[in-house]
Amino acid sequence: MYRYDEFDRTLVDERVEQFRRQVEARLSGDLDEDRFKPLRLMNGLYLQLHAYMLRVNVPYGCMSSVQLRRLAHIARTYDKGFGHFTTRQNIQYNWIKLEETPDILAELAAVEMNAMQSSGNCVRNITADHYAGCAQDEIQDPRVWCEILRQYSILNPEFSYLPRKFKLAVTGAPRDRAAVAVHDIGLRMHLNDAGEPGFEVIVGGGQGRTPVVGKTIREWIEPEHIVSYVEAILRIYNMYGRRDNMYKARIKILVNALGIDKYRELVEAEWNEIREGVLKIDPAEAERIDAYFQPPAYEHMENLHAELEALRSADDAFDAWMRSNVVAHKVAGYSIVNISLKAPGKIPGDLSAAKMDAVADLADEHSFGELRVSHRQNLVFTDVRQGDLHTLWQQLCELELATPNIGLASDIIACPGLDYCALANARSIPIAQDIGQYFSGSLKLQQVGDLTINVSGCMNACGHHHVGNIGILGVDKRGKEFFQLTLGGSSDEHASLGDRVGPGLPQAEVPAAIERIVDTYLELREADERFLDTYRRVGMDPFRAVVYDDDTTDKEAA
Amino acid sequence: MALVIDGKLVAADPFVRIAAGAAVPANGAVLVTLATWTAQADSLAQRSDPVGVLLGSEESPAALADAVDKLQLIALDFPTFRDGRAYSYARLLRERYGYTGELRAVGDVQLEQLHYMERTGFNAFEIDSDDPVRDLEIANRDFSTWYQPSGDRRQAATRLRSGVRPAQDPSQDPSQDPSQDQEA
Amino acid sequence: MAQMLIANRLGDGLVVFRAADGGWVESINAGLVIEDADEAERLLEQSRVDERDNKVIDPNLIAVTDEAGGLRPVSIREAIRAAGPTIAVDIT
């Protein structure tokens, strides 16, 4: 993991003190709300339905057990004893006081954490493949480039008042676990013809009101140029992005308006001016940072096939968990373990302070004191000895963190929704819980197989519903909560946006509609097709037919 | 409205702002719109008194790329502090087109944006404040280090880490005084 | 129509309701119910003074009903603001 040096520490400490000064100015009235709001957003502080919400960065999803314990302490001391992990690999607290925020930020700074630019019209937390460094299919660990880009983007004087927010995602593997195609900039590692690793640069992807899959602006670029290339993209966006209408201000709108070819022309012209300048990544600096991402002290071990098979045969529950939550590691004898924050009846992505402390202890015991946040609102231990898997599973069961559902129907991504968020039209969490209950048996989960269900409480799409195999969008219809369904979305390297099924359904009818959709899939699937495969083969008609019967169409017409 | 140039309060603006379409007086320092400059560049360039151009936030500084040697003032407008286009314009003027004259931020200019303005190359501010010099001091005190090089040519952390001194740094202007490598 | 004034308190962000004495209280049942539309507008203006005085943020009028259990905003959103999230939180 990256560790701050004196410059990183000074920067974060100074930002905390600057924010303290700004908060005092706000409380005394020297700064009014209109002028203060962008400043507090640039430190991750929203005003939500119930109180202030603080969003803390977990840079490219990586943190240490020390940091997790501090997050638990913040939850206990300044909040109501829990936090929420988000689709951008961050953590959110819902009951924060403005007056206490500078102290909270100081406590975070002491463990090398911050909330800088987790909101605001600037470059946000850069997210990455949560298996970075360990995945078998990885071309190169992207974390060194993530950290370099993070530093480049933080408190960048030119790009702190962009037309709108700006999000980057990075994957070092061909299998895209970071949804790069639906980010403002997505970086996907490839080997060129000479076998050298470099980035495909994808631009203008996004969700929200006008979802769009990003377009490739550059097929391949050497990693040493990635900062200057990002600067060129940002500069063109900063200068030409729309400023007249906040709903049309993202880079995806500009790329669509100009066309990717024209946009590329502008970016490449700008990039040619700066490519050999100060932003070309100094190999010594890359080496310095890369040293922090060297593999931990792995022991030399064999894969424990026979032992694990025996344990799995003896225990169906352990077998189910191994199948869905444990992933092959590139180093023999180790496994990647997903920690599900989606137990039946729980709030997706939420974790209590007590359980954060417990998970921190388990990270120390089983995963070199480190863990990840995935964009699916779950946690990951990336380096678990196979000999420890059964013990770890038992420990996670005690904590209700061993639900065998990663990537399956009850691993539902849900934004906080109208229970917490001032932007929402409808509540996401109760819907997610109801649907999750239907799929709570592991037999059912395994029968249905890979199925991503995403719930967003409004068009801002923080639940990433556009790229869910089944997407659920909350809308306000005459003061009541209705939900529109979409089918066929995907956030991986074959990204697609879901197709709208039809008019919104009232909340009470949604879980049953989902059941009928899934049952239809089970009837129609061939061989080992996933839901997404069947949908792509048979299309919308069979699904639409079961969602809408005479009762619901009458309600819509009224 | 107060004017601060190079950290000092200036009692009276030497430049007179000439509205779009208005006639340019024969004498005196004038700040004209880009449209006026474009229409009268030759005669304005021949003035013995200083000439400045005010760019609106939608006007790219590329229009002045070839004129930087002829101008003593370029003013960039911030119609609202949320409109960050002029930060890019400032950097281009300083770093791409080599402008060395007074670069002034006008419009919605206040304390909390001064630091970024200085970093991108502004050295003058038209600011609605009771004590603009104090505002600048507060803004400068906020940060002693930063990650990125930018229009003010001050050293960034990435350079300082590798111990690069300005004389060795190929990106630095070799004519710049190497003893001014760091600022407080 | 019965209305109340709702806002967020500046310092801690908590939801507050304007009370009869002009103060801001956390409990909806301690807040002032306004029946007259003109009076509501007048009090909204006064609330904006409180906003300029850095006590509250974004005061606005909401419709409420008086039910057996107490006062309740008519809209789902404001009802959630008044009563808190509708799902139980697990802090074990």
C-alpha cells in the first residue's frame, strides 16, 4: 500500500487546516452557503436529508487494517455506529456535523486518509479493479498508475472548477471488474504488438440521465504518458464543456456533441504540446511508488486442492461459499476472498463499527493487514492462505459476512436512496432487501447463477442501474414511489446499457416482477447461459410479457 | 473593488476599461475587449501607452498567442467563481504562449480561489474585499506544497522529491533565476 | 391546508422545524403548524432571515397532516426527514 511521505502528509494536513478555517468562516457568516458549498463538497461533505454526509476516499479501493479501525472509530465517535461502502469504493457516513468535520478530517489524516475531492466539480476518487495485484488474468498491477494519477489530480489548480464532476476508473486486466467503460475516463491495460503493457484510453462514458458507453480515444499509450494524456483530456473538457446547464455538463455530452474523432483531434493536438514536458512520468518516481505495491511476503506453498475438496464435500455451506466468494489467486497456495456485505435483511454495503473492527482483526490475521473495497459494495481480502480458508469462513459466518452470493442475485447493489439522500425519488434499500429475501437460499442463488441486480433511487444512477443485468430505477409518480426496470446491462469489458422494460411499477409489485423475470430466464436458458446471455439471445419480449399483466397496464394508463 | 498587483494594493488602476464598441481614446493605458483588439490590433499595438485585452470566459487565449509581446495586461473574466475556464487560459498564456506581463483575474474573484489563481499564473486580482492584501496572505499560507507543476513555475512535490534543482530541471526556463526555486 | 417550516440546522445539519417562538426544534410535534397561507409566506420570509443569520439552511414550507401518532408531513420525502430512515440499522 502507498504510504505518505512528508509531502503527502503536509498536503493533507494543510487541506484539513484550510477547511477548518473555511468552516469557521461559514459558521460566523463570513462565507455564505452559496460560496461555501463547493468548498465543502471538495472535502466530501454533502447536506442530505437528515444531516451532513461525509464521503471518505478509499483510494482505488485499497486500505489497511489500521485505516479500517479508524473508520470504525469515526463511525462510533462522530456518527451512529456504522458506515456505508459505495459503488466508487468510498465510505459514507450519514450523520455528520459540520462543526466536527475538521476534527474528523484531522483524525483521518493521522492514518493517511482524506476526503479531498470525493465530491465537487473536480476529479473524484480514482477506482480500480479490486483484485489488482492478485488476479490471475492481470496484465500488470495498475495501482502505481492509480497513485500517480491520484496525486496529479489532487488540489490541481487548473481543474478544481470543471463544468461537472469527473470520474476515472482503471483496470490492469482484460476482464473489466472496474466498469471503466461507463466512466468519464476509463483506462484498460493491453499489450501492444511488441508485448508491452500500455493503456487503452476510453472517454465519455457515464450513467445518470443520459447513460453512454465510453468511446476509445486512443487504442494504446505508454504508461509514462498517461498523466499528460489525462491532462490534455481534462484541459479540452475544462475549456469547452458546457457551463450553461448542469444536466448537460459532463464530458460525455461534449464528446457526443463533437463526435469522438473531433474530440480526439483536439486532445491529441493539445497532448502533442505537453507530452515531453514535466508530466512525462519520471521512471524514478514510478519506481518509488511502485515499491509500495510490491507483493507481500508470500510463503512458498502448493494449492490445497485435495484438502479443500474434502472440506467442501463435508459441508455444503462451506462449498457454496468457496464457489461464489473465493477466487483464484495468481500465487499458488493463496486465494482471494470476497466478504459479502449483502446478508439477507441487512442494508447493502453497510457495516457496523464493531464489525469493521472485527474485519480489521481478520485482515491482520489472514491478509497481511490489508483489504479492498469493491464497487459492488463488498470488501475483499486479496491474499489469504488456502490453509486458512475454512477458519476464515467460520469467522466470517459469526459476523454474518459469509453470505455465498458474490455476483449472484442477492449481491444487490443499492444506493442509499430516499431513506438518506436528498436527491432521491424513491427508497432503494427496502426494494433491495425484499428482492434479496427472495433469493436468500443458496440453492436458489446457485440455480440462477450470475445475475447482477442494481437499484438506483433516482436518475443520478449511483446504484449503477444502467449496467445491471436487471436495473431498477426509482421514480416519483404523483408523489408515490414507482420503479422502472431495465434488462441487459453489463459493466464488464462487453459493456452495455440496459433496455427499458416498460412503464414504472408501484413498489409493492417490484419483487414479484423480478421473480417472474428470473423464472422466465430459468425456463428459456440453454446450456450454461447466464441471465445476460439468455436476454441477449431472446430479447425483451418474453420478459416484458411476464412483467406486465392486465392489472399493471391499467394502473399506468390511469 | 480593490486591485492587487504582485501582492501590493494599487490605489488606482492605471488601465481604463473600454467597453465593447466604444471608441478607444488616443492616449492612456486601455483595457479593450478581444473584439476591439482583433479589429484594431495594428493601431493598438503602435500605442506608446500600455494596452491590455480582457477575455470573456468563452474566449480562448489562442486568439492572443501571437500578440503576447504587444500586451502589458491580459485580464481574464470569472463570470462566477464556479466557471473554471480561465484557469486553463492562464496556464496556456503563461506556459504555451510565453506571456510575461500582468495577468489579472477579474469578475467573481474572492479569497477562497486566490491560491489556485496564483498557481495557474495570475499575478493581479480585481477583488471585492475590505483587505485584499490580507486575503492574499491567507491564501498563500494555506498551502506550502502541491503535487503539480503549473503556471507559476514554482516547484511541485514530484520534483522536490527527486531533489531536482531548477538549474537541472529541463522543463524550467533556463533564464529564470535559480535562487528562486522555492517559495514559502 | 396545514403547513410547517422545515430546514436543516447549519452547525450539525439536523432537520429542524420552526416553533411558535421563532426558534427551531428537532421534534416535529414541537413545531408550529400554520393554517393561513399568508401567515405561512410571512414566516417563510422570517426563516430566510435566520438563513442569512447562519442558523439554518434552505427553509421551506411543507404540507402536514395531524394523525393519531402526531404530526406527519404529507410527502414521503419530508416524512422520512421528520421521522428518520424507514429501515432498521444494524449496529451490532
